[in-house]
Amino acid sequence: MSKKIYIETYGCQMNFSDSEIVASVMTSHHAKIAGSPEDADVILLNTCSIRDNAEQRVVNRLRALQHLRKRRPGLLIGVLGCMAERLKEELLEEKTPGLRVDLVAGPDAYRQLPELMADAETGQKAINVLLSADETYADISPVRYTPGGVSAFISIMRGCENFCAYCVVPFTRGKERSRDPRSVVTEARRLVAEGYREVTLLGQNVNSYRWKENGSGKITGFSELLGMVASVDPRLRVRFATSHPKDMSDELLHRMADHPNICKAIHLPMQSGSSEVLKRMNRKYSREDYLDRIAAIKRILPGCGLSTDIIAGFCGETEEEFEETLDLMDKAGFDFAFMFKYSERPGTRAAEKYTDDVPDAVKTRRLTAIIDKQQALSMESNRKDVGKTMEVLTEGPSKRSGQMMMGRTTCNKVVVFPDQGYQPGDYVRVKITGCSAATLKGESANED
Ligand code: 5AD
Ligand code: SF4
């Protein structure tokens, strides 16, 4: 009898992409995807370790799921992804009473899931947290959550070797490795044939994508790969994330300018506006270097959408250093930001070398100031768009109102506009008539 698997995903886009690989591995072993945990024989949580609160969410969820065992004897609960890698056997040992996990698989062990499940069923220890130097799942065709969807992820590389001092990813996702460009292009072609209109190329640091061809020794870098994917179909929008400021080249910016279907949006995590803090973070660029990259983006791609990640209260951050972050935000003029309080992760360089010495209340105050600043910057950026007409790729009905559709501009701004019988995947020209800090509002300017 085929097993029903329920997969729940936490954390970054890469995890969502990995869950599609897990779904593919399992369905090709006769499993079915369940619609809810109540309906499943196996519940898999694909987890995130980036901050302590991300892990706490998963622990609470694991606790809440235990009652289903009473209803369904033989139910298996598994932990995948970064927490599997970070906590390893600890998860199987039921260190927290009543928090039972039957299966643990790290991000490079998903091909082994069917065997691990068989082991777990017979009560054996089911764990594989080996990290690989070459696994890219290139030959696995992901099973998409949203068949008939508009936008899909394509993972182009795995792992990270930058070892930013605060970050657990190099420990949980292992060595950086790139995927064969032909398999990336094949996947993009398949998505176009299935009706997708947008792909996002994913990696922890896509700018260091590098594929060396066996035999010829020819090297494909990220700019070339991006051009290859953009050439698959001029109607396919192409995005990518994430870029590291130290590797963001002018060549890439020119490549983006050359292809109208490469979206004009760059996610460039700044983390801090202080050169001293950036040095402690091991980011390998200074405040001036970051400003230089922002200037290059504005020069080569005028009007390009710009987003970032910012950490408040990293080890030793002084009031002056924090002020430099607010100042750099102003100078860059971000459209959007993900903003976090620093959370110490065991095993990272920061945890070993520095003291987490900014009091929580100070972190909170600084984070609030950063959020307020970003709110003002987003509002200012959106106000400038009022009156313009933009091409929007329709994603579906707006969450707030069924009469309205939502979609995104090339700059990755969300636009809400009246539904005039549009389908997800339609390109609509929208005249922007109003905005909030989070959304643009508009009306159709299609000429029919
Ligand atoms: N604490 C807070 N934020 C973190 N990030 C990564 N590690 C930590 C941490 N220990 C943030 C960074 C990164 C984003 C994905 O998460 O800003 O770019
Ligand atoms: Fe973490 Fe830095 Fe790698 Fe991003 S580049 S995943 S922040 S170590």
C-alpha cells in the first residue's frame, strides 16, 4: 500500500525548493502527497536553524503533532533540513520528554529517504546527516506544490563556504557546489512547457556559481547561466537570489540590462552599515564597497528594485555603529528589507570568538528603529511609482479581497488591481493610482 506523506516547510526559499525534491523522491517510490497532517502516514518537517526562534517554532510544532500518534498508530514524524544537521542524534534521543522524532535526514540525504523510512518503520534508528561535496539533485525533477502555478524556484547550487561569523548555514548545508547548467536550462524549459511564467534561480550566494565542464575545462559563471536561462523564452521572467555584495560584478549587471526578461530586482544583503561590524561578521566588504555596488546598480540598471537583509545588535555593536546602519539604509534607499535581531548560533565563529553582549532590550530598540526607517523608505519608493504604468505578472486573487488580483512588477513590488477576468500568468499593464508602504494599487491600462 502506498504511504501518504505530508511535508511542512520552514525557513528560506531553498528549503521550499528542497521540499519539492523530497516530494519527487517520495512519489517516485509510490508515496502519495497528503493534504493535511491528519491524513498522513508520515509527517516530514523541513526545518530551519538560522535563528533560535526558527528552531523554537519547529520544536513547538513537533510537540503539537504528537497527539496524532494516538489516532494513527505507526505514524512516523521526521525532521529534515538544517535542524536535522545541527542537532543530529539529539533529535532521536527524545531529550525533551514527549517530543518523539522517528527519522532524521540532513539536506544532502534526501535520496535515502525511502530506506530511512523503511528503517524507521521497523523501529531502527533512521538517521542520515552526511553532507556531500557533490550532491546537487540535478537529475531529480522537483514535484511542484502548485501545479499550474505561475512562479517556480530552480535551485542552481547548494551549500555555502563564506562562513559569515553569525551564520549556521555553512555548517548545516555544507560545501558550496554548483549544478550542471544544462540541467538548469532543461528544468527551465520544462517549466515553460508546463505554463510557468517566472523562475527564480536559487543559491546561498548565486554570484559564485561556477561549473567546470569535464574534458574541455570550459567554465560557466553565473552571468552566463543567467543569460542561458533568460534565452529559454522571452516571456519567461527570470529572478535570482541571493547575491553576496563581495561577488556582485558589473558583468552581471550588464547581463541583466541586456535581457528585458531578467527582472530588475536585486537582493543584496548588507547586514550592517559599519565597516567594523562587517569585519567582525567576516563579510569581506566595507561600507564603502557596499556603497560602490549600490552606485554600480543605479548606474547600470536605473530604477532597479533593491532589497536587503539587516541584523540588529551583532556582537559588540556600538550606538555609533548602529547609526551607520541607519545611515547606509538611507543612502542605498532600499525598497524592501528583511530585518532581524542577532541570534547566537552554537558552533559559529561569532559564538566561539565574540560575546553576545548587546542586551536584548537594546537589540529590540535598534531593530524597531531599523524597521521604522525601512517603512519610511518603502513608502517613499512606492510613492514615486504612483502615476506610472507598469507591467504586472498576475499571480492570483488578492488575499484581502476576492474582487482584486495581485501580481508583481519586474522590481518585485506587489501590485493589487481590480480583477477584470484575468488569469494567473497573465501580463497586465497597470497604472499605479495609490500605495501603502507594502503594496501598490492600480487599475488596468490594457488597451483592449
Ligand atoms: N541571527 C540573526 N540573523 C541572521 N541571519 C543569518 N544568521 C543570523 C543570525 N545568527 C540573517 C542574515 C541573512 C538572513 C538569511 O538571515 O541577515 O542574510
Ligand atoms: Fe550564511 Fe554568509 Fe553563507 Fe549567506 S553567505 S548563507 S549569511 S554564511
